[in-house]
Amino acid sequence: MSGLSKVSLLKAEKIAVVHESVFQRHLGVLPADLITRAHEALKTALLLK
């Protein structure tokens, strides 16, 4: 699916800006359907929908 070794969650209600230098390595890629779901969750969390 995403290439992650563990089940992971996206919590759209907890949004923070994080500089890319904080990340140490590439973990995986979300499939298009999960990206769409993440976008929808973010729109809802930000009251854009």
C-alpha cells in the first residue's frame, strides 16, 4: 500500500507546520485514493468544505 512498515494514521484535526529538515528519511508513498481522502479530511478540518 504505502510502503510503511506499520499501520499509520493521519490526524487532520492536529495540523502543524514542520520544516522538511526535521524528517530523516523517506518512508513511503500514499496511493492516490488515500491522498484524496487526506485532502478531504484536511478540507473538513480547516472548514473549507
